[in-house]
Amino acid sequence: PGPLPSRPGAVTFRGYASTQDLDGLYRRSLCVVAPAYLEDYGLTAIEAMAYGKPLIVCEDGGNLVNFVEDGVNGFVVAPQGGAIADAVRRLAGDRGMAAKMGEAARETASAYTWSRAMRELADGVERVLST
């Protein structure tokens, strides 16, 4: 399905996005809002940060709060629409701050590589097998 109708400048809710579409969406976005509750990992968060986008997550976002240093590479806010909107407005109102936070987000994401993930998986399997 395509995007739901919206007015210019408003949020657009999308269904499935191809890899090419997703690339364009990340590149054109100001930030990425990930209001998940108790997220276990957060691949979307790392993808967004790899594109240099500040992340807005909620205090009850599980592992997502481990990626975001509030005010440095994104915002950690109360799980309320108004708090999320305020964070987006702050970034929209100060594009310099958004760019600086985006660079910090890119740096954060650079630590999350497939080789690191495979090493941590292998270490975990080894610990389980050795007990």
C-alpha cells in the first residue's frame, strides 16, 4: 500500500517500503521517530542512525534507549504524543543542531557491524555450550 493522504509537511504513514524507497525516505528525513515499547533490538534505529538521522525514542523503548544519548544523537522522551512532537519541533527549528546530532548518530551506528554481531553471537553460543 502507498502512503496515507496527508497535507504537505505532515507526517506520512507508509506501509511496505522497498530497499530503494527506504533509502530515499531515510535520506530525505529530518529525523526518525521510533516510539516502540520495550523494543528488543532496534534495527530500524541503527539504520536511521547510519544515515545520520537523529533518533527520537521513548523512555519505555527497551533497548532503543541504549542507542540514544539524550541531546547528543537524538532525544529520549516521555511516551506521549506531545513530548514526541516537541522533540521533532526542536530539530525542525534548529537544523544546525539536527545536523550535529545526525553526525553523532552516524558515529554511534558505526559501532554496530555485522562482524561485531556475529562475534557476539558466537561468544554467546560458546558460553551456553560451556555450561
